Amino acid sequence: MKKLIGAALAVTGALLLELGLIVLLVIDGNASAVGADGGQGLKGVPVEFRPWIFKADAACPEPEMTPALLASQLWTESKFKTTREEATSGAGAQGPAQFIPGTWATWGRDEDGNGQSSPWDIGDAVMAQGRMMCSLLKQAKSSGYGGDPRGLALAGYNAGWGSVERFHGVPPKSFANGETYGYVQDILNDLPRFQGAGLLEVSGSGSAADALRRAAARAGTPYSWGGGGPDGPSTGFCDGTNGYLNGRCSASVTSGFDCSSLVQYAYWPSIKLPRVASEQYGATSDRAVSRDNLQPGDLLFWSHGGSASIYHVAMYAGDGNVLHAPRTGRVVELQPLSEAMPARDFFAATRP
């Protein structure tokens, strides 16, 4: 399941005819549901952290790694703070995952595609946290030391693996004034506060529910202009206007979806929608629905003026939220419908 999510779990008004998608997913607490996070569940986490936590979890094959473990660790490290004033420790640890520069040099990468590897960037920090914890979990399980491998890994993250080797386990309360011991206990004890319903749950059956479920499994996938298709994420391209980040062509080196390719992927092969948003509208416009009568799986379109200028498409599923690929530099993520696109640009809704 982690591999499935990992392969899965990224438009501004100035973009012209952007290939686009937003996916809205219904949550039905009374029905059998499959979560986009593989059933692990996560609650009490800021929305900007969620896709990266799921992605970091999915990238680690160790079963002890869970979204809640990463979330609880981030809470203990920084309370999800991201400013230099609030997330800099007296020892020089930086960012929401509290990396010291030397450790960041080993684990840090430019995960969000903004042109720099920074412990202050949420995506970069959480993915580095996940890589380091995944490596430590492997060490813990092969070490032969007793105790919960999660505790051993957390101790290694806090005090260095050498400290774990010194004590053949989690350092005792007598070590470092009990800092590492308390760190491990706090994170493991706080796990329940972060365990909960998944980011997205899709109930029911049929082509619309299947499409929503298929798209939900791609939460956390990077946005890539022109990338993606029926077979999944792929690198995209830059066209002189779109696909750039900080002056560089991000799409050509980023494997992901843009908004309309995610819609196409979601419905394929039961409904073979065209590739771009305006064509998807053309293929479904004979089945228009009013915004007051939307049903799960309906497509929503935004335009700068008329059907020829459609720049974004969405799958509706209720509950006032969308899962979408907003723009270059972001990932497929959850947002309220009211915040996803400018309200004045809403154009039409159709039913595939």
C-alpha cells in the first residue's frame, strides 16, 4: 500500500489556458470508505503539512513508519512552526523538523522544486525527516537492541545513532538531563492525537466513485505542467510561459500531473476523457448540471472568459473541499473549494 501511495501521494489567474484539475472528494462517515492515505489516518495537522507527511510516509517501506509518527515528531520538534523566530533552537536546529546544518547536508533535498534545498521549506523538511527516520528504523531493526524500533529511531534522530549504540537502546533519563528519553516518550505518547480519519475518503461504487478513489491515491504528487496521463505521473514541459519556477523550467524535471491530466487519469479507462481542460468540457458539455445540483464525480470548470479560455477543471464530491494540483511548485493537495480558484472564474459543471 505504501508503494501505491508513494507512486501517488502538487494555476494562477495569469496562466493562459492552463491544463488543469481539482478533485473534490466526499467524506461519508456512514459508509464503507477507503482513505487516500492507505487507511493510516491523520488528524490535527496543518493542511500545508499533510501532503508532505503522506508522501514521506509512502516513500518509506518500513511498516513502523506512519503518518501519525511523523506528525507527532514534528509537533514535538517545532509545533509545526516554520518561521526563523519560532523554529530555531538554542543548539542551532532549524525549521519544522529541526535539522542542524551538518545533518541537513546529508538528508536535505529540494523536494518542492523551488530551486533550493532548505530546512525552512515544509516539503524539503518533511521529506528529509522521513528519509532520516526511515534509515534509522532500518538501523534499529537490524541492531539487535531491545525495545520499540520507533523509540530507537527517534532517539537516534534526537541524539545521534552513536548515543543509541552507547546505551544499546534509548538513552536513560540520566543522559542529557533526560532530554532524549523524554523526547521519545512524548512522541510515542502523543501518537493518538494525530491518528484519525484519512485526508480523503471515498465511498460508494461506479465510475465516479472509482475515479475519485483513483485520484485520491495520488495525493502529494507534484504538479508538472504538461505532465501525467492515463498511465500516471510523468515529466512535463515548459512553453515559454508555463512550467517555470524561479526562472527555471521545473516541469521538464518534475514527474507529476497537471490538473487536467489528473482528471483524465482518474476516469481512465472507464471514461476516456480528452487531455486538456477545455476539451474535457467539450466532451461533457451536453450533460451540464447546475452548481446547486452537483453530484460526486461531476466536473467543474473555471475560465478567463468562454469555453475557449477554460484553464482549470475539477471533480466534485461534496463537503466543500477540493483535492487539486494548484500550480507549479505545489503538489496535489486538499483545499476548500472557495479558496481553490477565483469565484468569478467559475464557468460550468458537467457530468461525465
